[in-house]
Amino acid sequence: MASLLSLMNDVYVITNRDDLVAETKLAVKMATLKMHQLDDFPKDIVETGIAWTPAAYIQSLDYKAIIPTWRRFKYLRKYADGLAGDFFKYLSPEETLDRYNVNKENICYLAGTQIEIRSNTQDDYMLVAAYASPDITDNGFSSWIADEHPYAIICDAAASVFKQIGFDEQASYMKQTVAEQIAILRQSNIL
């Protein structure tokens, strides 16, 4: 499992600038986020259950309270008797009315920090899933890309450090390597 420190050490090997600790750490964190945000990777999906008390037809979900690293909505679905059920249709707020101005059912939409949910049944449980960002904190650093494709992060971070110190030729070379690593990352992880 790749750690923040191990990635930083590999960047130092490329840049030969182990005196740039803060700059290297920031570059590794930025590169990690960048790699995860390149695409909707299935390995970034986090799914969790929601228990509603009381059950109701209309609910509001503070999605960041459920999945703190929330990046982008994936799905919401009903869950009853241990079985996953129908998916809610994700709409824009303007699409929640039908052509007769009647509220649609089994829909959800984003409004600020809430997912507003309208069901045709009083639901006790639901499943929500989102694409999550990796943990890039100093103590909790965790990234499947860092584990499986570390050179995408290392080379991108090294390119950033080279650019910061005015080594444009080395930065340009590393960017070419990053492009190759991104192609491998996508080829290996997109269905």
C-alpha cells in the first residue's frame, strides 16, 4: 500500500530536490486528486445504506454527512427486506414536474447540500452511492491509484515540482510520461 511518504520519496528521486518537502507533498496530493478526477472510475464508488426514521414519501439527505468524501452522485435506490430495489431517477429540479405540473415520483435531485427524494412508497431504507475522492490527508492518505498506478501520481507530481523551480524541459518530459500513465490508468480501469 503506497503511502504519502513513499510517493514523496519517489518524487525526490526524480527531481533530486529533497529540500522541497512542502512543495513535493502538495504536488503529490494535487496529483492524486487529479488522477481520481480524470474519470468516473468504478473503484471510486462508495455505497452505503440509509435508515429513515420515520419512513416517509419525501426525504432530504445531507449527502456529505453520509459520504464525507463525496465527489459526484452515482445512484439512489430503494432497499427493503434485504433486497436492493428500484433506482430513483436523478433529475434537475426543473425536471421534477411532469407536463401537467404534477410532481414526478421515484425521483431525486440535488439542492445545495441536500439530495431531495420523492418516492411513491414510504421507505425505511435506501442505498446511496457516489464517486468519492481519495483521502489525501497526511495521516490517512489512501488511494487505489497510488497503490495500483503510482507512477501516474509520481510523474505528475515531479512535473509540478520541476515547473515550480523553472526546469521547463524536465517538466515537459515528465508531462509526456504522465500522459502515457493516464492512458494505462484509463485502459485498466474503465469498463
